[in-house]
Amino acid sequence: MRAWPRPIDETLHGATDYQVGALLMTIFPRLAGIQGTESARQVRLAGAVHAGYSTLTDYTLGVVKVIPFKAHLALDLAGAVALAATPFVTGQYKKGRKHWLPHVGLTLFELTSLAFTDPTGKGDYKADPARAREKNMMNPRDAVQGPVAVVHDGSGSSVELT
């Protein structure tokens, strides 16, 4: 039995892969204040590599589907560790916190994502999508259960039910 739930299925993981990959390649370096630095180039490269092998992963959002999902997760782990180590291996950490903190923060995000991803690809959430669709189609007033708390008597005042 697992110590925590793993609600992220392979489709949600794939959507996150592409969104984070695009974010890292585009706006993240500017948001992190590392635009134009070696740190930014490393983060952009990590985003490109991640999005690249995501297109090759055998999951719903994969394009070519040659990398098994569990192997993809192993690549995620290796990439996260490599990204965290990069500023320390290259000596960039000596330039200040902004040159290593984004790498470590991204690694923590990736490790958290991995911790909550179900390696079977199914996700162990207990939702019933068909029931959720059915409930979403209902009139919200019909979905409310229990007695009515206030009744309007038509005279502008209301009567509270007890």
C-alpha cells in the first residue's frame, strides 16, 4: 500500500509535460530573472529536452509512442537531478542565488509531480467521470439536497424554516 495517493494519470502528466516544457523554453527565464545568462540557456535546454522526449512517450499525448511511460518517468527523475546539479557542477552557483535557485525549484516541482504520478498511467483517483458528467448536466437547483432554509411568502418578507 502506498503512503500517499497518486492521482496524476498519464494524460494529466503529459499535459503538464508539454506546458512546463513550453514555459521553460519561453517565459520562465525572464520570470526567474535569469534572462540572457548561462542558467537561462540550461533551463531552456532542459525544457526542450523534456518536451522532446514527451513527444516520443507512449501515452495519450505522445506523438511517436516509442518510450514506455515508466521509462519516461525515469527520464524525468534523471533530468530533475541533472538540472539541480548543473549550477553546482558548472560553478554558476558562485554568481549568486538567482543562478541556482530556479534549477533547484524546478527540480522540487518535478520530484513532486513524480511523487503524485501513478506509474501505471491510470491514476488512483476515485472519481467517476460518467457520474461527474451527469451531475454537470443537472440544474444546480435540482442538485441541492436537504430542506429549503428560507421560503419567500410573496409579500417581500421571508420565513425561515426550522
